[in-house]
Amino acid sequence: DVAANPNVDQFALVGLSDTANVTLIYEKYGISARLAYNWRAKFLSQLNRDSYHNPVYTAPYGQLDLNLSYDITKNIAVSFEGINLTEEGVRTYGRDPSNTWYLAEGSARYLVGARFKF
């Protein structure tokens, strides 16, 4: 059986998974707010890794982002943005979830800004 032979390259479509996205938006009186959550299920990310032709899966991933802005005047606005507030990391693994190939810690990023319109 070819599928069971570790010396033969395997074929499958990579990168396919379920996703979900939810966004809450508020905008009134010069205040603008957006809260977004994005989630992606486990997916096959690579085929035929190493001489044993192992698959590589990417673990489920969810991220929460926040964006706030306030118009101080009609020409001046300030903003705050928080990216990956849940500090979700990325992990890939082989045939079993305990067989970790790659692990990267996630960290939140924060940005503060100001805008002036002429």
C-alpha cells in the first residue's frame, strides 16, 4: 500500500481549516471603538517533512484586537490599538500534538497615535 510506505511522498491540500471572526463596532460623538476576535482551527501546514515524510499541523489559534480613537476636535484625534491581547502563540506539531516541531510565544503589541488634519 503506497499510503503506508514512509519512502513515498504524500499528497494533501495544505492550509484548509475552519475560521470564525466576530467584530463589535461603536462609533458616535467622536468616539470610535472596534473589538475583533479571529479564530482558526487546526490545519495541515506542510507535507513530507524529513525522511519519514511526516505531516506538520498548525494548532488552533485565536487573537483578540482592540482599537479606540477619539476626535478631540474636528482636526485632532488620538488613538490606541492593542493587537493580540490574549498573547496567543503559534505552535506546529507532527502526527501527534505532543510531537512539537515549532513553538513561538505570542505577545501583545500596543500602539498610541495622534492625527492632525489640515
